[in-house]
Amino acid sequence: MNILFYDTKSYDRDSFEEKRCQYPNLKIDYLKSELTPATAKLAKGYDAVCAFVNCDVGTETVELLHQCQVRLILLRSAGFNHVDIEKARAFGIKVMRVPGYSPEAVAEHAMVLALAANRRIHKAYVRVRENDFSLGGMLGFNFYRKTAGIVGTGKIGAAMARICKGFGMEVLAYDKYQNPELDFVEYVSMDELLARSELVSLHCPLTDDTYHLINRETIRKMKDGVVLVNTSRGGLVKTEDLIEGIRARKFFAVGLDVYEEEKRNVYEDRSDEILESSVTARLLSFPNVLITSHQGFFTEEALGAISETTLKNAVAFEKGETTGNEVE
Ligand code: NAD
């Protein structure tokens, strides 16, 4: 089976090459370029393509992959909102993902963002390096005995709920389906979660239902001085409304691993450029906002699990077996 990997960095290639010897029937070529309509034609002659979160696997790309006779799209991610699933199904192209490769990796990053933004660690790091040992503007608040609101209690949300519990927080959650493992969590409506939580952490997928879940109206329902963390998908938060809320001093701190305009930036070194996007620049200008570049997944354990599951998905497809990782 021939697989063309798109959007690979050296750490992806290292991680896959380490595991590949166990799968001698898989032939892999790696590209640095993302999978987009412009690069989809390179897949001619391959049985499968492998894409990451930032690839554009929309309608046009899927059509081109079909023309190239690609039969399988392997996602090195849990999320699949960047793929036209219906089009792929119509063409008989199977889409397989890596669900729950390391929920703790993302949940721990969510707590890192919450703590670091709350305690202004991003400012403290720079200040101390400049021999400025003052504390002005760095006053935070304890999470102990405060309330955390977890939106979406799947694998990552559940891991975040356990972490918050470990911090001595009361844990509220909102989800369409209750997770039976979380007997210490109080499930409430979204409105009640927003009204009672000092920390709101988003862990639901980006769907038509959840697009701009955090907007002017839902921000108004939050407690004053709330900490908001998004490690899920940028589209969950309407950035303009978030900025309005930050300006209105609604948020004590905001930690974002994902944001709406990340696509152009993510995993690129653009330090020599002038940022054209004013919205991202505005977010970066606030002292209580901490942004990382979609790195929640980025731990050794998660990379190892991603490569192992992706290769197993490919082998199962080749054998006509199902793994439960098919996106239906
Ligand atoms: P999951 O499928 O295990 O859980 C998602 C949960 O969200 C489910 O319990 C589902 O019922 C719930 N949900 C769906 N719609 C909802 C709604 N409208 N309101 C509230 N809850 C809703 O997924 P997961 O593995 O926990 O991942 C969650 C998300 O995290 C992914 O969709 C992905 O976008 C994001 N993610 C980010 C990174 C990163 O590096 N930052 C890495 C992996 C995943």
C-alpha cells in the first residue's frame, strides 16, 4: 500500500519511521506541503493520503483525490471538521482518524494555559529575564475551591475534569451525553455552567451546532473575572466578541491553543514577517491573553500513539477490517 503523507515536520517523520519497520507492506512518502486543492494531484499513484489538522480536505480536494483514485484518507488527528466527509463517502473514499491518542496531553495543556494565563507566567518569564523582579500586574487567584465548567466531556474533557478535581475545584459540565465515568461531576445546562464557573474550558468538537458557541450572548452569561480556555477548535469562539469581552474586562484571563485565524500561522515560523491579521495581533496585545500554536497534542506519548494508530488504520483498511476509527 502506497501512502502520501502531507504536512509533515521532522518530528512527524521521526515518529512514523520509528514504527514503520513493523509494517513492511506500507510504502510511505513524506511531503512538507499541506494537502490542499493545489497539492491533491500529487497523490496520483497512491492508495492513500495522510493529512493533519491544517490541511484543506474540503469538497474540491476530495474530488481531486477521487480523480487520483485515492481510496483512503488517513487523518493524524481526532478532529475531522476540515474534511468533506459526505463527499468522501459519495466517492467511496474511507476516512479514518486517531481518536483519543492522548487525551491527557491536551487536557494537561488546557490546565497549563489556565494556570499560566491566570498567574501571568508569560509576562513573568520575560520580566525576570530583563532583571525586573517586580510583581505589579501579576496578581492571580487560587483555583482551589473555585468552580470549573467543562464543555464537552468526551475523552479530553473527562481528563480535564479529573485534573480540575485534583486541584480541589468543584467541577460542572455540559454535554449532550453524560460521561458515566465522571461521577464527581455535576452536569448542568450551558447557561448554568457559564453562570457558576470561574474557569470555562472548551472540549467539544467544532460542528454546525458548536460554531461560535462562545459569542457576545454567551460571554454575557459568564461570571465576571472568568478564565476561558480553548484547546478544541478556533471556530468555537467568535473572536470579535471575545475581544469585545476582554476590552469590557469580563475575563480575568484567556488561554487559547486554537483561534479562528490560526490556519495561516500554525506550525510556521513567521517571526520575520509583519502580521497582516489585525484580529490575531489585537488578541496578542492583551496582557491577560496567552496563545499557543495548536500544541496541545504535542507530547512524546501522543506522537507515538498517533503514528501507531495511523499505521494500524492503514493495515486494517488494506485487510478490509474495521477498527472503529472510521469517520462515518
Ligand atoms: P470526543 O469525541 O471524545 O468528545 C467530544 C465531546 O463533546 C463528546 O462527549 C460530545 O458528546 C461532546 N459534544 C458534542 N457536541 C456538543 C455540544 N454541542 N455541546 C457540548 N458537548 C458536545 O473528543 P475528544 O477526543 O475529547 O476531543 C475534543 C476536541 O478536542 C476535538 O474535537 C478536537 O477539536 C480537539 N483537539 C484538540 C487538540 C489540540 O492539539 N489542541 C488535539 C486533539 C483534539
